[in-house]
Amino acid sequence: MNVLSVVGARPQFVKAAAVSQQLRDTHDELLVHTGQHYDPELSEVFFEELALPEPAFHLGVGSDSHATQTAEMMLELERIIDDESPDVVLVYGDTNSTLAAALVAAKSSTQLAHVEAGLRSYDWSMPEEVNRRLTDHCSDILFAPGQHAKETLAQEGISENVFVSGDVMYDTLIQISDRLHGTETELDVPDEYVLATVHRAKNTDDRDRLESIIDAFSQLHVPVVFPAHPRTVTALQEYGLWDRATEAARVIDPVTYGQFITLVEDAVCVATDSGGVQKEAFYLDTPCVTLRETTEWIETVDAGWNTLVGAETSEIVDAVRAAVDPPAKPELYGNGNAAARIVEQLERSVR
Ligand code: UD1
Ligand code: UDP
């Protein structure tokens, strides 16, 4: 089987790491990096730490408007798919890189497989919601992380070739946790802290929301460690909020994956608007406060490990103060063997 895997943004490197390893044992994989993320701390460090293979193609698209960025990826991907004629195109998650590859695969009649299918926030203003819905509806083979996502797809009329695989991010997490066990992060952080990340367009493109989140950080009872996405740094600077942010929190550059999950594990609470980080907090037994009104990882909320608070200062402060470990932890997204399941199913489903 010849697989063309397309990645481009930080969370996709984490997801692809698990599957790529399994695939390459018995199949041929060509990895495409769109270049959506290009700063070393958002890209290169993940390839090194997670031993991802060198991309066969690096498109180098960089940052731009959604239309330009997606269109540039599509132009390059069409050429590659024409030249390489893969048996299947494999995409992850919900970024512009995901959608670009999905559209090109669908229009070139190449089979398309989507990892993290069936997730919905039902917030159509999120670019990710547009990307994941359209990708699901272009896909031939759909890997849902849990039963709920499979049911969501069925409600939208997609019930063929949908497989519950579990979450590939859990696979990667288990692998690196085993490797890192007992090692230090080499970061100077307090004994007790809240770990924060913020990068969603809704929070960074709206000065009031970002200010309200920063105000909450300044009112918390424990210090906040805040590895800031470059988009958020730019927004804080543009809005004149940078000094307030650095007073409210220990703002640091994005950290490596190993450092980040160690920070999650040791935090008293995680406050985030990330998709992946909500799950990682759950896997690592750290309660999560989500700085959004909706989540596509709704099972973590239902299980009591995640609280949706939006961007209101007092709600964030109250939720972080109230955050405790719930008594029980169900298995929500598999047991860490999602990549093996995905590869086995691809072997059966790819024509
Ligand atoms: C993208 C994804 C989002 C995902 C996130 C993971 C889309 C629409 N969004 O959001 O779903 O959660 O990645 O982190 O696909 N920038 C840099 N250096 C980089 C990359 C970006 O400075 O290496 C800055 C640029 O100013 C750029 C901005 O960040 O304009 C946004 O980057 P972009 O890739 O468009 O979206 P993200 O916010 O990173
Ligand atoms: N992450 C990291 N360093 C950081 C922040 C996040 O390695 O400084 C990892 C995190 O462990 C998770 C992934 O990046 O695996 C999540 O990416 P992000 O929050 O950017 O994207 P989302 O999941 O929201 O799409």
C-alpha cells in the first residue's frame, strides 16, 4: 500500500508520529509537510523528538489568509498526487492543511482517509469546524476516536466505512511518557502552577476576550505558566496587552512535546482553548478548564474532567479554583493502540 500522509501544523505532527511508525513497518509512506507551521518550535522540534520521517515533500506555504494558504497547498498537492498516484491520502484533524488535502484527494478520485473524523463543536464560526465537516464529507474511510463521533457521522448520513479507532494522540502520549519517565523538563517552573495555552482565533482575534482571559490569569491563586503560540504573542503586542500578560503569567516560548506533557502532568489545572490539550489533560489526570463555549471533545466534559467556561474573567477564576480530580476516570478514546487499528483497517479498506 502506498500512503500519502499530509501534515502541516503542530498537533498533526503529534498525531502522525504514532501512525507513521506503524505504517512504515510494512507499507510505503510519503510524508508531505505543507509548511503551515514553520517556526522551529512549532515544527522541527516535533520531527526530531517524535522521530518523524523526513518529509518527502515540503510545500513551504507559510502563513496567509485562509483562501490563499489553502489554495497554495492545493496547487502543490494536486501535482504531487498526480505524480505519485498514492493508493490513499491520509489526513489528520481539522486544519487548513487537512482540508486542502481532502479537497484535492476527492477531486482526483484518490481514496481519502480521515483520522479524527466525526468531531463537532457545532460552532460554524470556527475555521476548524468548517475544515472537519467538509473533510468528513469528502472522506472514503473515517476513523472516529470514539463511539460518539461515529454516531455524529451517522446523524449526518455517513455510516459506511466509519471505524472507531481510539485517539492516536493517546498512542503518542503513552510512547513518549514511557521514554520520558522520571526526566526533568529543564524548565524553571513553580511547584504549584496552572498551565495555560491560548491560540483559537475566537480568543486571539478579539481584544476583549483576550484581555478578559489575561485578567483571569492575574487573579488566580497559583502562578500561571503560559507557553504562548506566536499568534497570541502578536495579538498581545498589537492590543497593548503584552506587559499585562507577562505580569499575569510566566509567558514562555512554545515548549517541546515532552516538556509540554510533563508540564500538563504536574500542573494543578490546565486552562486552554486547544483541542488536543483538553485530551492530554484528561489522559494525564489533570483537571481542565476550557476557554471556549463549545468543545468537540464533549466526553471529557461529561466525565467531569473538563469545564467549559468561555473567556469571562470571573468564570475562569471560579472554575480553576473549583477544579479537582473527579473520583472516576472512564476510558473515552481507546487504550493507546489507535495507530495499529488504523493501519490494519487501511489494509482491509484501501482498494
Ligand atoms: C492552526 C490551525 C488550528 C490549530 C493550530 C495548532 C487552521 C485554520 N488553524 O492555527 O486549527 O489548532 O494551527 O497550533 O488551520 N505563525 C507563526 N509561526 C508559525 C506558524 C504561524 O508565527 O510557524 C503565526 C502567523 O502570524 C500566522 C498565525 O500564527 O498568521 C496563525 O497561523 P495559522 O497556521 O494560520 O493558524 P494557527 O492559529 O496556528
Ligand atoms: N504542545 C507542545 N508545546 C506547546 C504547546 C502544545 O508540544 O508549547 C502540543 C500539545 O502537547 C499537543 C499539541 O501541541 O499535543 C496541541 O497543539 P495545539 O494546541 O497547537 O493545537 P490543537 O490541538 O488546538 O489543534
